[in-house]
Amino acid sequence: MSTHTVSVVGMGVRLPGHITTPDELAQALAGHRIVVGPLTEERWERLVAEVHPDQRPRWRWHGGTLTDHDWGLDRWHFGISADEAEQMDPQQRLALELVWEALADAGIRPSSLAATDTGVYAGAAGVDHAGRVFAPGVRTTPHTGQSGALSIIANRVSYHLGVHGPSFVVDSACSASAVALHLAARDLADGTVDTAVVLGVNSLDSAAINAYFHQVDGVMAPDGVCSPFSRAAHGYVRSEGGGALILRRTTDLTPGTREWVRLLGSAVTHDGRTSHLIAPNGHAQAKAITRALAAAGLSPDQVGAVLGHATGTAAGDAQELRGVAEAYRTRDREQPLLLTSVKPGLGHTEAVSGVVNVMCAAVGARAGRIWPTLNHTDPVALVGNRRITVPTRAVDWPTGTDGTPAAVGVSAFGFGGTNAHLILAPAPEPQPASKRAPAAPVVIPLSGHTRQVLNRTAARWSSAVAALEDLAPVGAAALWGRDHDPRHRAAVVARTPGEAAEALHAIASGLPHQNILGPLAAHGPRERLVGVFSGHGTHHQHMAVELAATTPVFAAAVDRGRAALQPFVDGPVWAPGAPLEGFEQIQHAGWLVQVALADTLTTWGIAPDVWVGHSAGEVAAAYASGALTLEQSARVIAARSRLLATLSGKGGMLAVALAADQAEAVAAEHGVDVAVVNSPRVSVLSGTTADLAAAAVALERVGVWAKAIRDVVPAHSPAVIPLQEALRQELDTLEPNAPTALMVSTSTGAPATGLGADYWAYQLRARVRFADVIGRLTEGQPTGVVEVGARAVLAGHITDTAPGTPVATATTDPDELFRAVAGLYVHGHTPTGPSSPGEERAELPPAVWQRTGAEDRTYVDLPATATWTAQDHGCVTGLVLALATRTIGTAPGSVDVSWAEAGVTSLDLVGVLAHLRTAHPAWANESVTDLAADATIAATVDRLTALLPRTEATVPAS
């Protein structure tokens, strides 16, 4: 067997009969659906009006057609302006959406391919659109060239993916997409590309092409009935649509990757000289099959079935039967070869037919079925004589002598003589993928460029998720198998498929639900993210127990922290589940939890722009910012906590509902210190037990809330002054690093620098200016905060200090931690966890498109301007802004910017100019140079207004 096997890992399909997914294709084939028929009245009237009068048909043509909606484009998703989208070849529109659907089916983020050598190989032969836009007398636009060129079908996909591999269109007529697949497999095998996108598209919108085929007897079935390999065969039925495949080398696939089918080998030949150019040659077709078998490393008897080209023309069928019989040596076979055709039901999709056959084989391999040939009732003599069987009902996938599924062949032949044959085999069952520990919550992120797309995505996913047994693969697929649009986001955190399905349904219905974060629409740039480590007081006996048991990455981070701390501690280091005994151990446990949570967030791609620590939390912040290594941070917390523990029983701390200045007055009256200012309304006093008790009684008398903090010492008070020198000496050899992220000190209120012994000695006594730091960090720019600690204690203080600031709480409670990750996602911080790339992924429904609606509002109907005068300055402003909007796809927002600053390129200006020249006679001589020379759009408006007549022309009465 071939050592260069490639796998089809994703498929996108759009065929007549509303076939839009591989599952719908399988259902159509299993249900013997025929999706071709007489052309719709609208399509028929349009085409027949273009036919030469001498060739007007006597009956309505048949075909398989897509709806106008199917040919549409979600231009907002692709960032394509209204003008360009309107003029694009519909085949280009279809190609874009199909590729995105195929990538979604493969679980590949389109953005992950950017700047790679991914190749795009398209098969296309339909010049219907080109015939219209390049016709004599048709006005050209800045988009005419790329709208009508076949090459752009592939190039546009490469452009939007941002990939650098081969990008071209194969036009070998009806074998085009099969030849494209052959070339893609070749490039995968030799390492030219690592991912290949193969697609085919076809349209039936040319009257001349239809008329041409209909005038050739025996090519088109006048009654719309295609009967391959039958005596009654009298032609095929044309069909339009498209398909896209995503291919990767089988040896490169990660565990858990779902494969549709494997391509073992392929070959391409040409008929050479025959009786005439479009006459088929069975012997040349046999050469293609033989070479494909050789490339696959298979003998003919290892192939059990062939999905034939099988168009239902007498000449074509006869030659194909001869070629198949010759290459597969059917007379020598023990079991007849199955030869089938999907064209009676789906129609002949011409340039797409190779890809369509591959998709039909793929869904057949998954179902274990070879699909029947519809309308086959009276086989031609060659069928029975050559030990070939044409199934008229679905039959089991053939097996080899060893009982394993046999390979199948796929044929596609171009009417100009280019033959392609592909050898496919069912993919084996996927290897078990890595899975997260049981019982952990699952984060399901979803997004869309509009709220409607987001809601419809949630509705589709809800139905799919409800039928599953395991929710973890849904989280992996949602995170790693989709791009994440920043414009509209939501997330679900759940533990069971039922919970998730219910929450997704609520998103779709616009209803609240406890398992939902969002939906949220982005306004402006992404928020800056501030990570905050809480100080003392977050500990509890059960902290980190469940999280360590359900989240391996956190458990591993705890183990690293314990190992780093052990050299500086006498006795065993605290571990989740162990008793918490004494101030020193509580400090160790708090630090361990914080650094482990920080490492977990980092592993999951959550990287705050700024780190802030509250008192002891600064030791973890120094590690998270890169200023201290894990071992250095452990050394600091060990020394700091050991010295502070000597103050146990000598005082404590009291939280009070007072602003800083009020707390100062109370502190002075009772002989204590203001140790912490948490918010404009809450401070913390530190001092002796007796003095704090007196202060608490006094405050209670006047109705001021006061609460003693448990398990503390009189930190940040004069009691620590004797400890400062001892701490300085213990840390004398500490050599901090240059931080990799900004850390703002709550001791100084400034960016933390030089975090050596002197800093930690100073920090031990300094007041914690938490409110000041949060206030400054959240002022003047959108900012979000994630609090990191065993439990949330600072979130309320943050929102009191900076109302409206979103706060996520990353605690050791698994539900809270995973909700924090989900909340950060909703606010624009896309994580890389909790699920990992190697996990098993569920098969989620394809992308949702919004081809019309509110988000298409930038397509503005242009007003009639021929009678405008110089008094219509405001109208000119509206027109110019509308033209800019139509051209670039978004509104400039202001006329006080240049065209370039508004995002209008020189090519876009050509489009604006074309509209202006036809809008009013006064602007007929405008040039691109004129527009580009204007300092601002407002200057353009003024100049255009000045060119208008001062009064409306008077039309004399006749």
C-alpha cells in the first residue's frame, strides 16, 4: 500500500435539494433522492431569453440548481464590501463559504493556517459569469477583472486564509476537481504543503452553454432522466453546486483526528487522438486506473467498487465500462466489481463531479454502504459479460479476502479527454484521544460576527450537544475547531450535555441562564487585563482539593510549587487536603495556590498585561511577572512568613467600612495603623489585639461595620519594624530578573522594579495602597481584572473602586475557575484551554452564515443626483460617505479624515470614482488623482459641491 497516504479530514458541500452538510448528503443518497428536475420558472425565463432565436428549445431544460440564497455570500464575515460582493462570480462566493465549512468540519481554525504553505487547488470550468461581465458593451468596474477570472476562485480563498502555498484553478472540464485532488495529494506527498484545500464549483447560468449541450444528440437527457449503464441511457442532467475537501498527510494526524476517507493513490491521463476531440477513450481511462493502482500499491482485486464518472451517455458509458473491465481485470475476479453512479440522483456537477464522488464515497465509508445507481433497469450487455454489477439498491461496503474493508475507485473524465482516477479506502477507527480528568466543568466558547449568527450557532449546537454522552469533546471542538470572532461572544460552563444544551438553547432564545457568560458585543479595542493576587484571608480547609483532582495542569503546578518551597521549609510542605495549621503554613498554602493558578492560566493562554499583588500576593505577582523565578518567589514567601509568624498572638487586623482619611482618624485615636486601603469605602487597621478591640467597639456604637480578620498577625504595622532588617539579611543574595510583564507595586503605587531584599523589607511595613493602584490602572482605558486566589475577596473592592470594571474570579473552586476563563473569553481574551489540542473533539454543526439582514446595512442605494445643485452640500456629504461605505464595507465615521485614513485604498477610489462619474454630469471629468489630492473627505465634498450648478436648470415646456 502507498506510503504517501493522505486523509480527507474535512468536507463542505452545497448541492441542489438543500444538501448543505455531509450528513444531509448521506441522507439524500440513502433515501434515493433525485434533486434534479425542470428549471425553475425564474431561471428558465432568464436563460431562454438569452438563447439565439434559432436555438430556442421546445421544452424546458432540466437541471439541478441551487437557490439564489445558496449563491449568496456572508460578505460581513469575510470583510468584503457591498460593491465587490455584488460583482463577484457566484462560484467565488460559494468557494469561500464551502472552504470555511470544510475547515470547521475538520476542526481546523482558519486563522491557524495563516502564513503557512497551505495549498488551494480548485476545479472549475464554468465561465457563465465571465461571459456576462466581459461581454461587449458591458461597463467595467474596479472589480471586473477579479470577478470574472476563473483563477480568482482559488486565489480568493488563499487570500482570505492568508496562506502561501500553491493556489490555482484546474480546468479539465468534468475531471477538474479530481485532477486538482491528484495534484494536491502529490504536493502533500513531497512535502510542498502540509495542508491542502481542494474544491470544485459549478454554475448553470449560461444560456449558450446549455444550448450547446442540448444540440448535441445523446448528451443531455431531454426528459431529465439519467440512466447510466442502461440500454435506455440517453444523456445526463447538468447540476450546479460545490464541494470542498481538507487533506493532510495521514502520518501527520494527531490522535483523535476524525478521518472521512483515505486517498491511497491517484493518476491522470489523456485520451490522446480519438475519432474526434470529445470522443472518450476507454483504453486511456484504463491507463489512469492502472497507474492509480500502482501509486496506491494495490492489485486490481483489492478494489471492490468504483464510483464511476457514469454520465448516462451511450458512448461515454460504453468506453467507461471497457476501461474499468480492462484495468480491474473483471473477467478474472472471483467477486463481480461493483460499479455505481450518483449522477441520476444528484445530477452531473461537471467540474465538481470528482469531489462529489469522493464525498459520496466518504459518507458511504462511514455508513458502510455503496450507494445505488438510480434509474438503472436494463443493463447494457457489457455489464453482465465483464463480471461488473451495477447495484440498484444500497449494498454493504465490499471486503477483501481478509475481511477488512476493500478500497474503492473514483473516476472523473473531462469531455476534452483528461481522465482522473482516485483510489480511496475507509479510514480505520480513530485512536483514543487524551481526555481530561472526569468531573471537571467544560467551557464551550462560541462567537459570531453578528448577534443573529451567534444565536443561530447556539441553536444548532444545542441540538447536537443534547444527543451526546460526553461533554468534554464539545469544549475541545468549540475552542480548537473554530475561529473566535471578537464582535459577539458568549460561553457556556457546564458539566453535562443536558446542562450545556439547555444553556445553548437559552442563548439562542435570548433568555438568561445560570450556565451562560454573555452574550457580549465588543465595543472598541480589547480590554487590558490586570491580574490581581489576593493577600491573606482567602484560605479554607478544602481549597484546591477538587481542582487538583479534576485538573491535571493545576495539580502539576502545585507539585512544582511544593518542590520549590521544600528547601526553605522545615517539615513537609502543605498539600491540598492537608490540615492548615498556623500562620506560616497558611501563608505557604496561599502562595502555592496562587502560583499554581497563575501557571494554570498561563498554560491556558490567559496572560494578563499587568500583575498586581495585595500584601503577600505580591510575592506571587513577582513570579507571574517574571521578576522572580519560582524558586526565588518560594524563598521570599518562606522567609517572609517565618518572620511574620513570630508576631502570632501579638496583634491582628480589623477590616472597617471607612475611607482612608476616616480610617486615619480612627487609627490615630486608638493607637493602631491603617495597613490597607482596599477601596474608597473599606480599609484595614493593624495593631495590638486590645487596641483593635477598642476601635471595633467604638465603631459599632456609631453603626460602622467592623470585622476582625482571622488567622493574622499585625502586618504592615510598627510591630514588623524589628523584622525588616532580618528579612533584608535573609534575602541579601536574591537577584531578581527583568520582568517579562508589568507589575505595579501596591506598596509604592508605581511599576515594581528591583525586587531584591530592600524591596521586600520595605514592603513588609508599607501600607497596601490597593485602591489607588486599581483606580489608576482602570482609568482612561477599557480594563478587565482577574482575581487569583483560593477564593474571591477583592472583587467587591475592585468594583467599588472602579465601577463597571468586569472582574473574573480565578479561584480553586473548579466551577468558579472555569467560569472565569469563560468570562475572560467573552471579554475578548481567547484562551488556549482548559481543553487541549490533543483531546477528542465532537462533530459540531457547520458554520452559520448571515447573507442578508441588519449587518448588510452598508449596501446603500445611491440617490438620483442628476438634478442636484450647489445648494445640496449635505446631500453630497451623504453620497460621498455612502460611496466610501459601499466600497470598504464599513462607514468612515467622519469626513474630517483623509481617504487613506478612512481605509479607502487607491483601488477603492477607482470604485468611488466610477459611481461619481455616472451620478452627475458635473463630475464626469473627475479623476482618481483629484480624489487622492484632497486632504480630507470633507475637502472632496466641498470640491464636488462647488462643481455643481448654482441653480437647478429650467426645463422648457414642450
